Amino acid sequence: MSAAAGTFGSVGRRPAELLSSWARRNAWALSLIAFLALLLVFTKLIQPNYGETGIQALANRALPLTLAAAAQAVIVISGGIDLSIGSMMALTSVTSATLMAGQSEEFGIAVVLAVLVLGLLLGAVNGVLVVVTRVPDIVVTLAMAFVWAGCALLVLRTPGGGAAQWLKDLVIGPLGNDWIPKAAIVMVVVVAAIWIPIQRSRLGLSFYAVGSNRLAAFRSGVSVGRTKVLAYVVGGLFAALAGLSVTASTGIGTPVPGPYTLQSVAAVVLGGVSLAGGRGGIFGPIVAVIILSLIRTDMTFLRLNSNLATVAEGIILIGVVMLGSFVQLRRSRS
Amino acid sequence: MTETVQATRTRNPWLTGAGWSALFRDRPIIPLVALLALLVLLFELGPSSVNPNWAAFVLRQAVPLAILAGCQTLTMLTGGIDLSVGAVASMSGFLVATLVGSQGLPVAILLALLAAALAGLVTGIGVGVFKVHPLIMTLGMSLVVLGLANVWQLQMVQTGAGVPAELRGIGSNLALGIVPYSLIVFVPLTLLILFGLRRTGYGRLLYAIGDNPVAARLSGARAWQVLIVLYVISAVLAAIAGLLVSGLNNTASVTLADSLVLPSVAAAVIGGTSILGGRGGFGGTIVGALILTVIASLLQSLGYPEALRQVLFGSIIVAVAAAYTRVTAES
């Protein structure tokens, strides 16, 4: 709630005040960015060759998961949770790869647009089912995870298909300077173009309102059902983008859902979004994804067993959440 | 719960709609068994007929799923969920398969159960003492368990002894060709869980904490102790299921039981346990696991592809869950 309220209540205040209140609202995301910077310095220290190629690989590997985390973040902020994101990514990825295989470059543009619409539709189905059946979000989206994964297998049995060259060029390689990967630019542009207008509009405010207190939101005139459906629709759009990014970076579509669903939940929590809803932003989870994948790289540089990276991920997840609730417990006691 | 049913019965519930929905609410197992019977009937109309052999096959498949769904039922009663069952189950099967050569079977099983209990203890402390959301805690724990199991796998790569014959026997053999040996493990476990939930104070506490945590605290329940014990129980149950899964498939890998996690949640939901806590039981969950296994077997025998099976699976879960929500919201 506080993030959106700040945006609306900030009219006519001095820039310094604005800056400090912005920093306060985004404290978690800012400290994550600071941590990321430290981690990059650390990486450079343990691996002096780490440079352009390392950054490229990092951006390419993190792209699908950052978009999946964005999808999850929007839905969790509005008080839901979507366990079907991985399956939606698989479905959109195989649909785009199947349609684009052997077709012209121009046709690829139509396919991308169609797949984005498909993502909106998938999200709408999830949202409508949650609202109409009144079954808890986690159960509905868990069931829909089976449905979408099954649909993905119906579209394409085994990994295959193709991708238009321009789509691959969009995410692979650097842009101008060797230090700026295209994947990072695409991610920032796409997320900002979708999320910032929403966040600054009534819709963004109602996402936070419904997430933090449904009853209060309802009594202040927010249509709770419509808001929840729209949150799932926006989530579906991000999931479709994530699916497209998988197709673009691998050149094919894979019908079996990757580990994205649960990783997106983990990233959202690490990124400072409360699972209870109504708190957090979309950029924290994205930074969290980048940090997690850089930690994985660092552990290979340190010649540690790569499986320990999985253990580390789990411990970081538990540790950060434990610390957070511990601080909260202390605060509520005093 | 039993009192409600008897009270409505005296007012001849068979004539009123409210009586019917009360019956469905308090005894979800009745419509579930009807659904199961309908599915079996459908099977009879299909290409292959129902015979004892088929029943044994379904039962054998359903037993590990039902135990894992039992973990979900117990944790869901308190408003939690246990996503670490897959990792814990795979880990225990794998530990036994690698340790049996050097330690012997009883010690290997004991070590596997101890490792699982340790994971459950940590989860329980996280959920109970530090108030971490169970979804996150068990998700994190499954990453930790999976990673450690992988490290162990690298250490043990030369000494793969394989799944011991005893586990294969219990997991996959049939007595007289019709009764799966896994029932030897499953029936006592079921009786224990059913008795524990219905007749012990601990079972009551699980319902109480899930139904109304504040009321439970004010009446003197120490939620953190209950939750720690709960997650240890859940992990040990998952480990036992993992032994059966490895016996059933005659393999042991660190990701063997992962594909059962989401179906186990689904089985508990179909069985009438509310994910919000406080309502449900293990009886319905067993029927839920049977329904899922029968559907899978039905679609397989009709020659439908795996893809369609998943689509139907998901649709049925949504439909059944929606029906429950409708019935329980009317009261």
C-alpha cells in the first residue's frame, strides 16, 4: 500500500523530500542493488578475467527468470500466488517456436503479438477461475499448472520448432558497448514499459489495496474481483514474455516446464514482496534473481561443488525470511 | 463434527437441501467414494475390464501417493503446506540405496529416517518459532535437501549398491498376485494417522491451530511445539513414502519423487482438506489419491496421451475444489 500511496501523495513536495521518501519506500530494493554491486566486486576479485562475456552470460541466463519473477510479483502484490507460471511459460514458448519454425521474419512479428495475447488469455482464465470459484489461489493455479503443461505437450511433443532471426538477435549479444548486454536492455525496457504505467495508475493502486486488505478495498469502492483478474492478466503477459525469451535465447521451444515457478516464488520473497500481499515492488525480485544467478557463478569460480549452490540458495531463502520475521517479532514485542 | 451430522439427521435431512449439503460438508468421503465408483464403472466400459490384477496395480501405485498426500493433509490442517516432501522422499530412498551395501538394511533405513527427521525439525523450527511462511520454509528446505543429496551422490558415485531386494519386495510385489505388500506399511500408518487425528489431543490441536490460531493460543495451545512435531512427522512420513517409491520403481535417484509433490497436494484437496486449515481428514485424502491414480490408469488404458491426462487432471481438481467451496460456503 505504502509504495502506491507515496506516488499519489507526493504532489507539491520538495525534491529532497521526494528523494528521501522514495529511498525509504524502496529501501529493500536499494539494499539489494548495493549487495549486487558488492557481489560484482567480489566476483572480479576472485576471478580477475570476469568481464564482458561474464556479464553477457549472466544477463542471458537470468532473463527468463527475471520476467517470471515480475509475473509472480504482480500477482503476489495483489494478494494471490500463481503456481502455473512455469507451465504458462512452457505453453507460450512452444506455441511461438512451433508457429515461427520455417516462416518468414515478418510473420514472426505476428506470432510474437499473438503469443502475447495468448499470455493475456491464459492469465485471464486463471484469474476468472480464482474469482468465480472462490477456491484459494494456490489450489486453482496448482491445478492450472497441470492444464497448461498438458496443453504445451499437445502443441509440441518433444523440444523443437524455431525462432525468427530478429527475435534471437534481440536478446543475444551486446548493444554498442560490450558491457551492455541486449538481454538486460530488453528486460528493463519491457518491465518498465508495462509496470510503470500500471503502477502510476488507479489499477496499480487497487492492486496494492486489494493485496493488503480486501475488505477495506471493497468498502472504498474497489472492484475486488476485477482487480484480481487484471493482476492475473498482467502476470500472464509477463509469463508470455518469459516464454518468448526462452524461445529467443535457445532458438527452440521446450514443452516441459522448467524450474521457474518455485524459483519465481523464492525470488519474489527475497525481493521484498510479502506473501501476504500488498507490500513490495517489482524491481526487488528482479535484482534478487540476478543476485542468485551471480552467486551460482561465483561458486563455480571458487571451485565449490555446484550442488552447494542449491544448498546456498535454500539457506539464503530461509535465512533472509527468518531474519525478516525475527526483526518483525522483536519490533512488535517492544 | 459427528454431532452436527446426528443433529441434522434427527430432522430428516434426506428431504432438505441443507441436510444434503451438511452431509457433503461433514462426510466428504461419501461423494468421493461415489466418484471413485463411477470412475471404476467407466473403466469397465473401456477397452480393458476391471479385474483383481488391475485393482492391485492401482493400489500399489496409490500407496506412496496417499502417504505423501497424508503429509499435505496434516500440514494443511494447520494452514500450512509441505513442498519438501518430494526432496525428502527422494533423499531417503537414495540414502538407503547407497548405504545398504556398507551398513545393512535396518541401519540404512534408520539413518534415512533420522536424516528426514532432522530436515523436518529444521522446517518445524522455521515455521513454528520464526513464523516463516510454510510455503517458503519448505521450498527452501527442499532446495537444501536436494543440494545435499546431490553432494552425497557425488561422494557415493562408486558405491551404488542399488535398491535392496527387501524394499523392492515391499514396494512392488503382490501377495497371491492381488494384494500389494506395501499395504503392510500403509495400513498401520493409516490407522495411526486416523486414530491420531480423531482421538488424541495432538490431533485436536492440529485442527484447533488451523481453524483459529488466536483462539488456540488463548486456550493454552503452544503452537510452536505442535508445529515442530508436525513437520518432523511429515518428513518421516515422506521418507517412508520415498522408500516405497524407490522399491516400486526399482531405482533410486535424488529427484525420483519430485513429480509426486503437486499430485500429493491435489489428492489432499480433492479429499476435502481445506488449504486454509481446520477442515479435512486423512480418510478423504486416501480416496483422493485413489481417484487420481484411477484416472491416470483409465486414461492410459484408453490410449490418451500424457498431455490430455494432465489437462483432465487439472480440470478435475478445479471442479472438485470449486464444488467443495460452494457446499461449505452455503452454511
